[in-house]
Amino acid sequence: MLRNVKGKTSTNLARFIVDACETYGDKVAFYCGPEQLTYRDIESQSRALACWFQQHTALQPGDRIAIQLPNILAFPVVAFAALRAGLVVVNTNPLYTQREMLHQFSDSGAKAVVIFGPFVDKLSGIIDKTDIDVVLCTSSEQTPPIVSEKEVNITALESAISRCNGMKMVPVAVHPDSVCMLQYTGGTTGRAKGACLTHRSVLSNMAQLFERLDGVVEPGEEIFVCPLPLYHIYAFAVNLILFFSLGNANILIPNPRDLDSMVALIKPHKFTGMAGINTLFVGLCQHEGFRALDFSDLKITLSGGTALIDSARLAWKDVTGGEITEGYGMSETSPVISINHPGKEHYGTVGHALVDTKVEIWDLNENALPKGDVGQIVVKGAQVMKGYWNNPKETSEVITSNGYFKTGDLGRILEDGSIQIVDRLKDMILVSGFNVYPSEVEQVLSSHHDVLEVAVVGVPDPDTGEAVVAHITTRASLDMDELNRYCRENLAAYKIPKQIKIVSELPKSAVGKILRRELRATQSTD
């Protein structure tokens, strides 16, 4: 479990929130533009909203509440209030379509939703097909009315908080092994499933991660830039849980795709840390305003969610003077499995497994392979989920009888114990019987000076079974003949793309991860 700087050990997230707020009081917890919230603000506002849940709704501990907000100051208040009231958080992308919202709300059985005001029109079209009868909206002049044939408690978020301001809430007894969050995953490869994360799994994982970062991340001294969405497990756990528990401040970035706005938001602060992925690192390093910032206090930059490419790492080093520390995790593991030791990075790997985390490499028969051999990465530890929500079949397919979670990733363990991710098992391309890992081809192409972004997929081919097709975004000066020569110099013949397609942009998820699945569905080797 996670222990704060005063030695208190939190057994559930509700207790953890209160302990952190009592410890750090008037220190700033979150910035968002010119506005900010201290730990004392977080405690009082989350307590007021938890009281509103208890006194003005029929919600009971264990009920699910969807949070559909961007990175704004309301997010931590709502998430912490829900946890203090014993509710189960269902993190939801604000940009979801009605179809995606309906699946997640129906599958989770959510009875309440907190939604960003401008998007409530989408909720109107599906609310009668869900169990939701409590709706909290962030106030906005653009907020349209919610239309429903059933009786729905529709309240402005600010009104709910002010109505119960200063009240005492009824403490909720929450067992460490109770589910605290349904984190939906798998949407890029199939129908999204809710990973059941518990208070124990999240708190244990953050304690494991802090053990790795201890000595670099100083309690009460850090200011972290938070561009990754809080509804994503990475930012939710690392920024909203770990860094918050340590008395550190987070700078919330509502829209990281707007680099001008992002740079303006972080410019006033002497930030010491940041987390991101390739696309964000590359974009920032090309942004004139970002390049002009003062990086003298920056001491740690974390990368996760997708394999760090050399061009992004080297560009970041050139612009900021700092290294990127790469880690590895999944929604199903709360989320961190491994991370490099800051200052001792083994590039090309995701570092060593966290403390009390067992990682093995298995063959197709679930036999452990020796170091250096490639197979499926499997994980065992306190951070592994309980299973998928109401989905015992898929749970049994990924969690073995002896507690190992099958990640679906291919990798190897090197002699020094570092873990090297090879690729997603489902993304591997079979060319004339030879295994081709898209990430290797992507690394080569992305290292070419005129290539910006790359996505490599396999498509059916009558001669070789599958063929390698690369999709790239480029600089205007790209010479295709020269790029083909570059591939021949750096890749075995069967790994060379049969086609290289120049596109204006690559399909990406909400956190900027390139979606190979969408490319496979639309491309061929014609």
C-alpha cells in the first residue's frame, strides 16, 4: 500500500485522499491556466460533492459513475468525491461518439455521469438506453438541455458543490479489494472491456513506482506537466494518485494537440517533470515557443503507452538537455509493469520490472523461455486487475490459474534483466514464414531525417501471405528513391516495405497512440 511522507499507510483511495490533503494543506495541487486548487480546496470541494452524492441522490457505495471530462480542475474534484463516496469511477473519453458512450455506459451499468457541458447533446440521444438517472454538467453557456423520457436528476456541478459546502459526510467503509475503477481497454483491437482495478491494486502499484522514482521525485517539491488525459489510466494513476499523494503540483493541459495553448500554459511555471509519448515529444521539439522555454529545472521526463523511438528521444535531449525515462504498463496492471531507472536508462528497453512484480516470457504452450528468447510477456503482482467487468470468458483467457496476466505483447528479457518490447502479438507480420515486427521497421523509417511519423501494418499478399506496408508523414523534401535505398541498407529483404504510402496524417487514439488497426482495415497492396 502507498505510504505518505508522514508514514501513514492508506488502505483505500478515500483515506489516501484525505491524508494527502491534511498533510499538504495550502500547497497548490493543480494548475489549469490562471486558476489553481490547493490541497485544502480539493478536500473541501470533494467532500461537498461526496455529501451531495450521499444526500441528494440514490447512489450507493459500489454504484458506477462515469466521468467524461477533459483535463480541467473539475476532474480531480469529481474523481476524489466519487471515491470518497465509495462509488466506482468509469473513466470516459469526452470525445466519444454516442455509440462508444452507449457501450461503455451500458456495459458498466453506470447510474450517474459527470459530463463536460458542451457535449451533453450526445448524452440526450442515448440516456434512455442506459441506467443513468443522475447527470452533473460543468456549467457552460453552450450547454444544451438534456432530453429524456425518464426522470433524471440534472444538476450543474458547481451548484452541487456549493449546496453541500461545509457539510460533514458519512464516512464509507471501503475494503482494499473492492473495485475502485473500471478502466475500459481494448477499443483499438476489439470491443472495449472494463478492467476491474481495486483500491489495493492501484495503491500497491503507485508504491511500487515510487520505490523506483524515490530520490528523483521529491515530495512537495515538484511541478509536473500533465498533458496526457486524466481519463487514461497512466495519467490517472501517476498524476492524480502518486504525484498528488507526494504533495506535488500538476499543470493540467486540457488540449495537448493545441501546442500553442500548451506552451502558454506551462510557460509561467518552473516545471520539473513531464510525461508524454512520441508524437507529443516530436511536436513540442519542433515548436519555436517550446524550444525557447527554460528547462533548467526539468529533471525527469516519462514515456509510456507506446514504444519510444530514437528520433523522439534524441530531439528531446537536444532541445531540453534531458533524457526520457521509458516505462511499460497496461490498463489491466494499474498500470505500471516496468520502468527504467532514472539516470541509468537502458535505451531500447522499458527497464526492469517493478519491485514485487514477476515478469516471464512464455511460448505458445505457456512454458517459460530463457533470457533472450522472444515470446509473450506475462505478469504477476499486486497491481494485476481482478478481471474484466462481467466478462468471465475473456478474463479466463488472459489471467491464468496461477495468477499470471497475459499481456498480448511480444518481448524478451535481456541478460541484465531489462525488458525489451518487440511488438503486439496481434500486430506481428508473417512474410513468407518470417516474422516481421512492425516496431522494428518503424524505428528504421523514423530515423530517416525526412520522415516525421510512421505506422507499419501487414496486409494480405498472394505471393508471401502478408506484405509489409508503411504509412508515413514527411517533410516536403522527401526523396522516395533515397528512402527506399535507406530501407535496403538497414533492413533484411523480407522486412522492407512492399509499399510506402505518404499520408497527411495517421489515425491516433485520444492519447496520441497510432492506430494500426484502422490502417489495416483500409489498406491493401494493390
